Amino acid sequence: MARLFALLAVTAMLFVVGCGGDDNESSGGGGGTGTSSSSSDQPGAGKPAVTIGTKDFTEEFVLGQLYKQALEAKGYKVNYKENIGATEIIDKALTSKQIDAYPEYTGVSQSVVFKQDALPKSPEETQQIVKDEYEKRGQSVSDATPFQDTDAIATTKEFAEKNNLNSVADLKDIPPFTLGARPEFKNRFNGLKGMAQVYGVKDNVKFKQLALGLQYPSLDKGDVDTANVFSTDAQLASGKYKVLEDPKGVFGFQNVYFVINKDKLDALGGQQFMDVINSVNKLLTDKAMPAMNAAVDLDKKKPADVAKAFLQANNLG
């Protein structure tokens, strides 16, 4: 019974968060325009299946389920491949046609996929750079999400106070310390490589490889002094941790694009298909996405259930 009440509470929370900025969904219940059986409401009917992959962490699992379920509600057939791996792995799955599409972060695309060690001045500049590069390579992208999820460096408040830490730049002046992160962080520009080049954090840092999900327990136990985290992590709301500022933008602007091979997009109906993705993306705000992450990581809900609650609350499920 407690679990039921908790799920109902999560559903109510997601309804408030998701619908706050929506203008045209006022006729709730069984209303709406048209009928669910009309061909215009089922643009996916008769189209080939689409294979959607995700990377290897909670937010990607939620995003994948949101896209999967929203598309299925519009008649599309979806093959879903969760937890494929980091960008370096899943991008190869995309280009080799093992998958047709997946959600990716714009700054990661620029730095990792297209290997550009640059510091764009705005989210919009990053988005345009990445969109142009994908188009050259035969991929299309959706509208970008309102929310961003950037890499960040976090530590306990005690460690930050002891070492007078406010920004990443402050790390170069402290005694030797450990930084825990997933393995790919070590060689990425929007990772330890960029921290060394831009902030001079190199001689006093010892890198410790951590699997995703172990950052916060490792900080709590003192196994590492600092850790790479994501800015939308639910754990940051606890008040136990200090997130260091990134004044020079090493970690970039990180809105989400749904990236899809253009030949498959054309086969799926082009803009009709992308309209479904964009209808989800426009609701993914800086409040909505962390709330869904928290429902999974803290309340231990399944990503599929959290996505379903969000979509139904917003008349997309």
C-alpha cells in the first residue's frame, strides 16, 4: 500500500511539473480533438519499426521510455535497446545502423562525437554546430529540450569548506586529491582533459575510475575527494554536496537532441515522426527532468512507470 501511495504522489508531482508551461491541453479526461482511431492520430500505422537505443544511466533510461511510449501511442513500432553504453559506444551503434536513433547531449556531441575542443558562447551556438555536423553525416535531430544536464564536479560540503572550494579553478591550488568518474571522463575535453587545459588542474589530481551510480556513495565514505556528477542528479537536492562552478564553460551546454539516421526518419514519415518527439521534448524542463530522475533514483520507481505517468499526465500516453 505504501508503494501505491508513493507512485500516486509521484504521478501527481509529474503532472504539476509537466503541465505547468503547456498551453493547449486544457480539455482533460476523455476529451480532446478527433478520435484515437483516426489515421491522423496514428501516423505510425503501417510504418517500419524504429530501433531506439539509450546510454547507460538513469536519465537516458527515462528519456528512452518517454520516446518509446509516446511513439507507440501514435502507432509506431519501437524496438528498444537500453543501456548500450557511453557516447563513444552508442554513436558507433548509430552509424553502423545497429540502432536508428538515441538521445544525446549537444555539448557531448560537439566534444566527443565531432571531437571539437571549443567553448561555444551559448546553448544555441552549440545546438547549431552539432545540428550542422550531424546533417553532414546523414543524421537529423529533433528540437532541443529546454533542460540541460551538464557534467559537474561535486564534493562534500566539508571538503569544500576545508579547501575553500567554489569553482573548478580552485582545485589546482589545493593539496593532492582524488577525482572519481566513469572511465571516459578522463580523456574528454568536457572532462579531465579540459580541466587540465583550461583550469590547470593536472599535477595534483589522481583519477579514480568509478562506475556510474557510485559517485555519491564514494563521496560519502571518503573513497574519493571529488566526483564527476550530472547537474540533474536527484542526490544533489539533499544539500550534502557542493557543486563547483565552471566559469569558463569546460563542461559545455548540454541540452538533449533526439538523433536519428535520416534515411530511417524519411521512412518513418519525416516531420510527422519528429513532431511526436518534439511534443515530448518541449515538456522536459529544468523541473520536470530532475523530478523524474528522483522518482527512479530515490523513490526506486521503474523508468517505464515514471515515463508512463508523465506522458499520461500530459495527454501524450
